[in-house]
Amino acid sequence: MVRHSSRIELKQSAYKNNINFIRKKIGPEPILSSVVKANAYGHGIETFVPMAERCGIRHFSVASSFEAEEVLKVCRPDSTIMIMGILYEEDIAWALEHKIEFYVYNYEGVKKALEVAKQESKIARLHVEVETGANRTGMTEAEFKKTLTLLKRHQGYLSFKGLCTHFGGAESLSNQFKIDAQHKRYKAFLKECKTKKIMPKIRHIACSAAALMMKDTVYDMVRIGVVQYGFWPSPDTYYHHLSSINKTSDASLKRIISWKTNVMDVRRVPQGDFIGYGTAYQATQPMKIAVLPLGYSNGYPRALSNRGQVLISGKKAPIVGLINMNLFMVDITHIPDVSIGDEVVLIGRQKNNVINVSSFTNTTQLLNNEMLSRLPAAIPRKVVR
Ligand SMILES: *Cc1c(COP(=O)(O)O)cnc(C)c1O
């Protein structure tokens, strides 16, 4: 049975290229943690993680125990999984059993981890997240001091794996003053560790943008999300790179995702007729259209109604009318010989043309990350060379 009306392909050679690019920026030493939250930014954990491992990645960061479990099902035994977000009390024992590392961002969390570690006679591998100015998660200095005391006293149960923080907006150079202040506060926490004579094994603060633009934020590990998938985190990061290589354009990063479907039907529309629901699109001339078998319930944004484009026979076919729940239509009047079953590219390259995720961002308010992370988990993914 054919269960899905679209498919996603991940290009391994593009991924390898991106990892090499990141390595060049950060050097050979730091651990490269691949951030695979939100189903690997929509790329699909199940397919993406083994592909990343084939390219040498051995560290994965996720946002929840659910995602940690998804990674655990497919990863190598020597890969490390780190939960950066919520870990519910009832899941701590499970995390300990599978040696899954996790963030603690308040004193309460450290105490709970210790309690469960004692109950289970296991070690809790903790990454202590500190508050440096993003006011998201992260513990205050007062909590941190108490935490260090606890870590020191219970080394048989608590392993001080990491000391970390997250920047609030490293993508934008106009935030530099804020990032600098955060980094400075982070160093004060490190100093406190030295004073108390208990050091984290791994120091990590850099996300993609920081790792690319601010070398001094690269410590023992970097947490790389968006860049590994081939997207510049922001125009600032791209232009910063261009000025560093003294060029006016650069294609160092390669997108790894393509999203495809096939033509469901081809039909003619008389001049003056409306296409699909309501009166959103009226044919101003006799038209030929292709019907595509997916819609907003399959992850194709409704905001692209009458605005987006797809590729058929290597040519751009504009969307006509509204994106329906399971269908939408595109204009192929200008494309000869389109048949039922022809390949349609929704995201990616076909012959000499390309549809970028960022083209969605230009016509709608969708962020790259938002668009990608909403791609339904049910769409089948496969790796291509
Ligand atoms: C998402 C996330 C990252 C990765 O961010 P990118 O900008 O995609 O590289 C790193 N650290 C934390 C805590 C995150 O939540």
C-alpha cells in the first residue's frame, strides 16, 4: 500500500560537506554535538542520526526524553545523547539507565537527579545550565553555589559533565553587546568552579551562529543545529563569513533536504472559471493545471496559497488558488508534456531550478526553522548519495 503522498530525501554528500565546513571553522578538537531537536529540524531523527554517524558525529542534543528515545532507537552504542530541555521526574530513572545526559537548570532539578540516582544506584550525568542574561532556563549564582556543593559531596551519584549556557540571539550582530555580557557572566561561573575546585568535564556555550562568528565562544563542545542542515542562521552570519574570506558570494553550505511528490492529475480550465475553493483564483485565459496530492495537513503551508511555486520538468509552476487540506493546484500552462505521475519538487533542485525553504520565508512570515520543524514525522525519509 502507498501510504504517503510525498517523500523527503536527505543528501549525505551535502551533509558531509557541511560538517567539513563547520570543522574548518571550529578546528579539530571541540566535540561537535548535532542538535536534532524537533525531529532533526524536520529532517527526521530516524534517518538523519545514522547518516550523521556515518559522517563521524557521535554526540546528539535533543529537547525532551521523547526525542532522546527516538535517537536511542537508531544510534550507535558509542554515541552520546544529551537532553537540553524538559526531563520529567518519572523519566529520570530511564535516562540514568541509558546513560543519557541531561541539563539541570535549577537547584530543584539537581536534588531530584540525586534522589533518583541514589534510588537506582546509578550515576546522573549532569550539564549545569547557568543564567547569563537570556532569562530562559539556567540557574542563578546562589543556586549554582549550592549545586557545586552537592556535586562535590555526591560524586558517586552526580557526574559534573558540563557547564553550559545559551545565547539569546547570537545570529544578529546588533546583539553582540548582549552576547558579550552573557559570555562574561559565564566565565564568572567557571571561576566559581575553580574556586570550589570542582570542574565540569565539558564547557559548551556556542550554537551555530556563535560557532561561526565568535571563535572565543568555542570551548570543549559546540551545539550545532541549523548550520549542519545547510542553512545560514541569518544574513549577518553569511555576510560575516563573506568578509572573512574576502568574497562576494559563497556556496560552502549545501542544503541536505529535498521534498518531492508526483502529479496526481492534469486538467484544462476554461477562461473565466475559478480554481478550487471560493474565488481565490480565476483563470484569466484558458489554462492547464496540475493537481498535487498534498495540502496543509501534510505540512505544506496554507500561507503559500496563490503565492508559492513548485518545480515540474525543471520549470517553476505557480500555485493557483488555496492550499486545501490534502490537495493543491499549480499552473502548468507554460510547461509542455506534463503527465500524471511526473515528479514534482516542493523543496530542492530539479534540473536548473531550485525551490529554497527561504523562498517560503520571503512570501510568508514562516521562519526556516519553523517551516522545517513542521514537516510531518509521517512523511517517509531516505538518504541519497
Ligand atoms: C536549538 C539549540 C541549539 C542549536 O541552535 P542553532 O542556532 O540551530 O545552532 C543550541 N543550544 C540550545 C540550548 C538550543 O536549544
